[in-house]
Amino acid sequence: MIEPANDAIAELLRGRRTIHNFQAEPVPQALLLQALELARWAPNHHLTEPWRFYLPGPATIAEIIDLNCRLVAAQKGAAAADNKRRRWASMPGWLVLTSQRSDKPVCQQEDYAACCCAVQNMQLYLASKGVGVKWSTGTVTREAAFYQILGADPEQEQVVGLFWYGYPVLTPPRRRNKDVAEITIELP
Ligand SMILES: Cc1cc2nc3c(=O)[nH]c(=O)nc-3n(C[C@H](O)[C@H](O)[C@H](O)COP(=O)(O)O)c2cc1C
């Protein structure tokens, strides 16, 4: 049984939460750009710098919302699509991250891993400034039409996630189910 660390970085790591509901106030663009500048300092085998950060403006956001509503309407009906439209239209900040594909499977996996590290750099920096993030890998992010909206070639890039960011309405409680001892295997 270890005593959990309680220094500032430990608190930042433990305190960052996925945020589902945001205040309307937008996050300054300069702060997001700082977070992206830090994101790219993530570890990255062969320094391929596989990340591409797309910052959708209002017209692109509207296209993504329309596409998602069409998908939701087809699966769950018009009322569910309307609800989703309202919810997505209220998201104050939008970002899409893609990872460059590689014809070498190991390289592609390592590049995706590096992108995930970059996401965490970004999330932690934003969290330190009171800004929350939600990482989404919903159906829409796998659609050919989604890549088309971004102007991204799905043979060259893979979507790592659609991210919403903003000032949290509520930060959910901390939760991890497994004890460290349960996930740690000491070997001779
Ligand atoms: C690769 C990845 C994809 C995720 N996709 C979704 C998603 O589509 N919808 C969602 O609500 N949360 C998504 N999340 C957030 C997780 O649900 C969240 O991290 C988890 O519930 C733990 O909560 P915490 O981030 O507050 O610690 C994703 C997280 C990761 C790492």
C-alpha cells in the first residue's frame, strides 16, 4: 500500500477530469495555442511529429453537427438528433486531432501512441488553467464524410479524437476502480 503523492503535479494528474458540460464563455484562442505548443513536446519515436491539430471554425463546426445529426437521426430518430444538435451547438471549443498514417504498422502504432501522449500534455496544461476537455471517439469521427469536412485524406491520417474544451460547469468526482497493487506486477 503506497501513500498517494500530494504535490502539485500529483494533484494536477489526479484532478484532471473529462468534462461533459461547459459554460458558454469561450476559452481564449491564445491559451489553446499554448496548449498545442506544449502538446507537441510529447515523447515521439523517430520524431515523426505525426500530430495535426485541426481547429474548426463556425462553418466547419456546423458541417460536423449536421453530419452527426444525420447519423443520429438514422439510428435513433429525429428527436434524438435534435437533442444532439442542441448539445453540440452549445460546445464552446472544438478541436480535432489526427495522426499521420504509416505503411509500417509499428510506426503507425507508435505515432498514434505519441498523439495520445500529446493529448494528455494538452489536457493537463488546460486543466492547470481551469479549462476542461472532453475526448470523443464517437461514430462521426470514423465517417468518410468527417474526413471530407476536415479536408483530411483518410489514407494519410487517422482521427485520434474530436475534442471539446471550455470552462467546466461541473467537474465530476474522481474515480478509479482498481488499486495500484492490482495493476502492478512485480517480477523477480
Ligand atoms: C481514446 C479515448 C476515447 C474516449 N472517447 C470518449 C467518448 O467517445 N465519449 C466519452 O464520453 N468519453 C470518452 N473518453 C473519455 C473517457 O470516458 C474518460 O477518460 C473516462 O471516463 C475516465 O474519466 P476521466 O477522464 O475523468 O478520468 C475517451 C477517452 C479516451 C482516452
